[in-house]
Amino acid sequence: MEPSRDDFIIAIRSAFLKKGTQQRFSLIFLLFFSFLLLFLGKYNFNQLNYLRIALNEIVYRSSFIVSIPENLVINSYKKAKDHYFLYRDYDFIKEKLNNLESEKYNIDFLIAENKRLRNTLEEVNYLSDEQIAKVLIDKESPFLRSIIINKGSKNNIQKGMAVLHNNYLVGKVIEVNFTTSRVLLLSDLNSKTPISIEPGDIQAILSGTGKKEATIQYTKDNLSISNGSIVYTSGTGDLYKAGIPIGKIFEKDNKKKVDFFADFDQLRFVKVSNYKKESD
Amino acid sequence: MVTKKKNIFFSLLKLAPLILLYISVLNSFDFNYVKYLSFNFPFILIYYWSLKRIESLGYGYIFIAGLINDVVIGFPIGITSVNYLLICGFAAYLRNITLRPKLVQDWFFFFFTITVVNSFSYIILSSLLFVEVDYVSLFFNTFFTFIFYFIFAHLFRIYQKTIFQEQND
């Protein structure tokens, strides 16, 4: 016998309205409540922010504790892998160090010259106020690339602060709680950063893709960006100071992409920087 | 003393689905180590237990698990709870209309459920809350969640038979 329309309605009604044994709430009530939370969140309802901050504080700490076994396994695997490739990496790093040492002298000279010229031109110099933070949660969700750090408003962390790893930009603070903060990584789909590509001083916007590389937006097609060009922050919009290294240009599927210098899977400690203009 | 310890252990075993749900949302367990291979373990857990034995989870706890998941992955508060509760709704509907449950039938209805729920969540996130979500990752996540349901359903069934002495399908 074919199920009638009435059977369908009865089954739906029973599923959503009926409270089962030992159930305190019906599905429809909880669904309504969830939609209410979403609605209040969208319009930045103040009380919900307090709830969110309280939840964040509890959940971030609990999540850190719950993640310990998994992190232990992952770290052990990475350590074992590092040991396995130790000799090969040693040779590679030795050669790289030799090259870098020779370049360093040139760079020292250029820094001194740059500072002198900036003073002559009366350009704004930046003072940085840096703090080291430990990464509490580093969950690579396929949908959102962010990390949680163990510094919050208690440590004068503010929204928009730059987050660096080994002097490379990795993201910015987007949410601040009392003892923790969330950092949106540059690789996140919602991350947009004003950049400058050298050589050529090409201005563009770096856009995360949710993957390990990023794309470049808002450049003219006829601009020639060569592979291996370096991407820096441009300082436009006073989001970050100019000249923080981000990554290197490479080509994939006939499109220019950016390979980040920082390895987002290896973030254990990061530097949170607040750049202030020297005149301030 | 031994009996008391045994009772505590048995009570914990009975609570295993709920404990597993909370661990998986706090840890955002999705086995996301290989490119595109990620699956939504809470979806599998919630669907299975809502279908077979809702007393093991409870809608209130599922709602709270959704809130925790939102906080961990940084989504607007409430969106995961909606997803989880919709899965409960679909599972409850299937439970109401099924006389003789079959794993394959449950499995394909699960695919329909997660497709609807993920599409709904994608639309809400991108058009109402303006959060960009990678559509391709979501597609693969849905596909692998569907595949892994078959494996986990078998494991859950063995657990259910052992702990609750129940016979399902």
C-alpha cells in the first residue's frame, strides 16, 4: 500500500514535535532556539557576545585538553619524519646558510641606507610591540583556516593585530576573548590582504583559497609577474606595516599563485605584533 | 568494590556515544590529513544514534554539541546546532516510517539527509551570514561522510548489540 499524504504529515509531526522518552525538549523547540541564536548573532546582539566569550573561554581550553592525544600522535610522526630526513636537510641547510651569510652583508648595508633615506624623506617609521603566544588549537578545518592562541584582552591583544611566524606574516587577530584569541590565517577563503609584489612594486590583493596556496586579485592581466617574485604586505589601509614577507609567486594551471613562506601546519608559537607609527 | 568499579565502567560504556560526540566536536575530528579526504564524524554518529537509539544522545546534548562545534571551528553560533538537529529530524522521520530497517536503506537516506543539510548550511552561510565556504571541500566532505557511514554503522551496531543487548536490522 502506498503511503498517503496524511501518513507523511503524521511522520513529520511525530519526528519534530513529539518529545521522546527521557527527552526534555522537542526538536522543533531546539531548532527554533538555534535559529534565534543565529539571528541574534547576525545582528550583533550584545548579550549573545557575552555568551560567546564565556563559551569560547571554556571550549578553547577543553578543546586544547581533548586534542592532546591526537597532537601527541601527530607530533611524534612529524618528529620521526624529521629524524629520518635529518642528514638530507642538514646538507641542504648548510648550503643555504652559506648563501645567506654572503647575502646578509648586502642586506645590512641596504637596511642602513633605507633608514637614512627614510629619515631624509620624513617617511613614517613603525615601532612594533610584540608578544609571543602559544597556539592552543590548530585545527585545519576544510572550511575555516584559523588558530586559537593563548593571549587575549588580558594581554592587550586587539582585533586586527598582525600575527607572524619566523618573521613571516601568517594572519591577523579577528576575535579577542579574555585569555584567548582567534587568528584568521592568510590561507582562509575569507582572508584578503593588500600586498606588494617585488620586483615591480605591483599592488594587489592576496586572497586565501582554503588550501595551502593563495591567489592574487585585482591586478591587470598585462602586468608581468614572474615566478619567484616575492610578496610583501603593502601597508595600504594601515592593516599592517609595509614590507612583511608573505610568500613567493609560482604558477599553477596557468595562474599565478602564492606559496606561503610560513608552514601553517607547524605553528606552535607565534608572534603577535602591534605596529604603531613612530610619531604616535 | 570490584562490582562498584564494574558498574562505573559499564555506565561509562553506555555513555560512549555521547562522550564520543563531545570528543569529536571538541577535537573537530574529521581525519583531515589527506587532500580532500575529510568526513564529518558527528553527522554519522548523530544520524546513527538518532535512528537506532535516541536515548543514547538526547536532543539537548546534541544542541549543545553543535554550539561547541561552532565555537571550535569559528562558525556563527547556532549553525551547526541547526545542522545536527535537522539530521535528528530526518532520522526520526525515517524511524517513524520504517517497519523493517535495512542498513542499505538507512545508508542512502543518510546521503539524502547530509546532502540536504550541507546544502542548507552552505546557502545560509554564504548568502545570509556572508561566510565563504569552499564548495569543492564541502562536496568531498559530503561524499566521504556518506562512504564512511557504512563502516561506522557496522561498528556501532556491534557496540549496540554488545552493550545494550539489542538487535537492530
